[in-house]
Amino acid sequence: MTQYILSEDADRDLDGIWDFIAQDNIDAADQWIGRLFDAFDAIGSTPGIGHKRDDLTTYPVLFWPVGAYLVIYRATSRPIEIVAVTQGARDIPAFLHRRFSL
């Protein structure tokens, strides 16, 4: 059984990441998506590996960095829910506010 699920938003995030990287290099895009799915597996197996970031949000989510990306997930349910995958350089508080306000 899979120990994580992807939200629809996270699935769209992955599509956008792949599309962006694939503009320059399809193999690199595939490799990045593979790295992210490896991270999802690790998080699903050990949900406590993430970090709470009260400086970024009060939403009940944890963060796990993968290269330049942040995997944002809810560990309060089983399977855990990957709610977003985004560039770590973004304005994360604004991104999460938009994401959770919809």
C-alpha cells in the first residue's frame, strides 16, 4: 500500500515542474520527478522527517527539502498527503495562503 497520496494541486505542481525543466532537458525533467517521488516514498515511510516551519505558516504542514524544491505535506493522516511541491525560493507564506484559501 502506498504510504502517501498526492493532492490534485501537488499533481499539477509536478506537471509544471516537469514541463519547465523539460523545455531544456527531458532526461533531467524525468530525473527530478524521480527524485521527488523518492522523497515522497521516504516521507511516507517516516513522516516525522519533515520540519514544522512556524516562521512560514500556521497551517498544519511539514516541509522536506529536495534540492531547490520543497515538499509540503500533512502528516496528520495515513496515508500522508503531499499538498504541494514548489521552489524553495518562492514566497512560501503567500504561496500557502493562496493554496489553502481556495
